[in-house]
Amino acid sequence: MTAPQAPSRTTAVGRGAGIGLALGVAIGAATDNVGLGIALGLVFGAAIGQNASSQDDADAPKEE
């Protein structure tokens, strides 16, 4: 038996947060302010992931 798949929103937000976190750490290390880079990367990455998942939901056909 296989485990049920997670909803796409969770996957998109998690992926966006992970990518944003990695970019934030890199930018924070370059600017010598890692704490701010982590925080901003996580926030912007999660926002981009949420936006991507909401666009996918809008494109999906609606059942009536």
C-alpha cells in the first residue's frame, strides 16, 4: 500500500521556502548579515510558493 500524496499547496510552499532559504543564506553571507538573509529568504520564498500554488488552484478545472 502506498502513502497518500500531500496536497500541492504544501509542496509548493515548502519548495519555495527551501529555495528562498538557500538564496537568503547566500545573500546574507555575501552581505555579512546571515540572520536577515535567512529571515527574508524564508518569507519571500514561502510567499512565492504560496502564489504559485494559488495560481495552480485557479487553473484547475472546477467541479460543479
